[in-house]
Amino acid sequence: MNEPLDNFRRLMPEKSTGGVKALVDGTFLAYNAARLREACHVFTEKFAGDGVTVGISAAGALTPAGLGASCLVPLMKAGLVDWMVMTGANLYHDLHFALGQSLHMGSPSLNDCELRDAGIVRIYDILFKSEVLFEADAYVRDFCRSLGARGKIGSAEFHYLLGKKLLEDNHRNRDLSVLMTAAELDIPLFTSSPGDSTLGMNMASVALEGVDIDFDVARDVNQTAAIVYHAKKNGGASGVLLLGGGSPKNFVLQTEPYIQEILMLDDSGHDFFIQFTDARPDTGGLSGATPSEAVSWGKINPEMLPDTVVCYGDTTVYLPILAAYCADSGMNRPQKRLYGMLERITEELYGDFKKRSAQPSE
């Protein structure tokens, strides 16, 4: 390293004054604490720009832990989330809050055989009665039946209509639910593996009854790519906040290889990248894959690597700090309301693809 140490901020601890922003800026000075400080700075200084389209992926059981209501909903209401990809499990458990069902703080060391006998379900240290699942399942099945013979339906449309239904039935709980907030603010909300969740299982059971309905995965791939393509084509930038890894992370990031390598349209990759993960990169799994590795796939703009941050640790610790930091910083943007634009921007993507396909190969 040829740079003098004078170019680097001196590590000088400051007493916390009580606010999250002051705590992060003054005391998160090294190791993963410093990476979290960098993530807070990149998010508030880069992601929060009006010309940036922000996508969030969420894996792991975040909503049953309350992080949908406590963190994601405030970020959405502040205009800091433009589109999302979540596991079906996160969306299903979001229903408990939307429906006013009770979840309880417990312990990971309880006897699971005794819990089973008592009709209690455990997600690590979260406890709830099995009736919570039965009631949520019945609500989803009734909703699927109400859609009629829709045939193929994109997951964004499915979640939007489900959110609208929840707003009609349980409006008082709207600030507790990601589904309801997304529908209220026209934020497209996708799931990357719709069959791998209780939402998908309930849709499958309704299909057995003869209802003509199924998820349209191809539509999801094209609509997510269209969101990124539209943002970049029109002079904006794309930022991705990845909460955990897994399938949602890949679904957000694969938009760029799809645009560049499959559709053969000009683009340069996502511009800003923040990930909270407990996965290591050396095992070869996508959950731990670094931004620099993503550059080789065309997923990340190589010129923007300085604006990428990976924080190793627990999302349930890091996300509340990031959300509180944004609130302390007064971050607020106008809503982009991309859901209402999905058809138009997907046609834009399709139109450019047709033009590109009509050109003679070199």
C-alpha cells in the first residue's frame, strides 16, 4: 500500500450520545462494525439518490421476527425501497401480522416434543399456536379461489392483489405488513421460488380443486429485468440491498446477466451493492459470493466496486441499525410506484430485444 496513513481516518472512539447515527459514526470504527458504518453511508449517500432504483432481497425468517414491520415497512414508507424479492416463507409469515395473529418470544432450548404435543410451532425462539398456520392457510386458499380461472399469474400481481385484499379486510394492521405496504405504495413484490413456500402449497391445493391458476415464472424474470433495464436506460442507477443470500439474492442479481448475456442488450451491471450475510465465500455458495465475483458475471458494474459493502453477521442485528440510521438521517424520497409501470417497462424491454434480434449478427 503506497497511500500515507494521513489519508485514512484516525481510529478515535467517541462517546455515544444516544442516537443511532451518532453511535454508528462515532463508535463503529473497525472490523464488521466499520463495514456496517460504510453500509449506512453508502445507503444514505448513494442508494437514497432520486435517480437510483433500489431493489431489496430478503432470505431467512425475517418477517416472523418482526423485521418486516419494524424495519422494511419504514424504509418502504420513506421511499427507500422500489422493488423487492422475498422468499415465500417471509411473505407467508408476514400474513400473521396482517391478520392480527399472535406470535411470541420464546427460547431455542424448549422441548420440541412437548411443544408438538401442545400444538405449538417453533421458529428458533419464536413460538405460535398451530392454529395460526391453519387460519393463515385458509385465508390464502380463499383468496386464491377468489381469483377465479386466472391461469398464469406473476408473483408481483399475486402479492399486489393479496395485499389489496388484506387492506380491505384488516386496514388497521397496514403498518405491520410488508404485503399491505407494498400494495398501498405500488412497490412490486416478487418471490423467486413461489412453489417453495406455504403460499405456493395453498395455491397448489386450490389447483387440485380444479381452479385454473399457477405462478408465471417467466413473467417474473422479465419484469424484474425490465425494472433494472428501465432505470439504467433512462440515465438512472441501480442499487441492491441483499438481506441474506439464497434464491432471492440471485433473483435480484441475475437481472443483469439476463439483460446482457441472454437478451444481448447493452448494460453495465448494478451500481451499488450492500449485503448482510453470515455465509462465507470460500464454500462456493452464492449466499457468500462477493461483489467482486459478481463482476465476472456482469452482475455488478466493475467501475462501482468502491460502492459495494459486505457485512458479515446477523441480518436481524444489522437491518434495524441501518433502518434507524436512515431515520436519524432524515432520509425520504418520493415513491416511484413501479407496480403500475410494470407492463409498460416490460414492453420497453421486449421492444429493444426485438430490435436487437432483428440486427444481423456480427
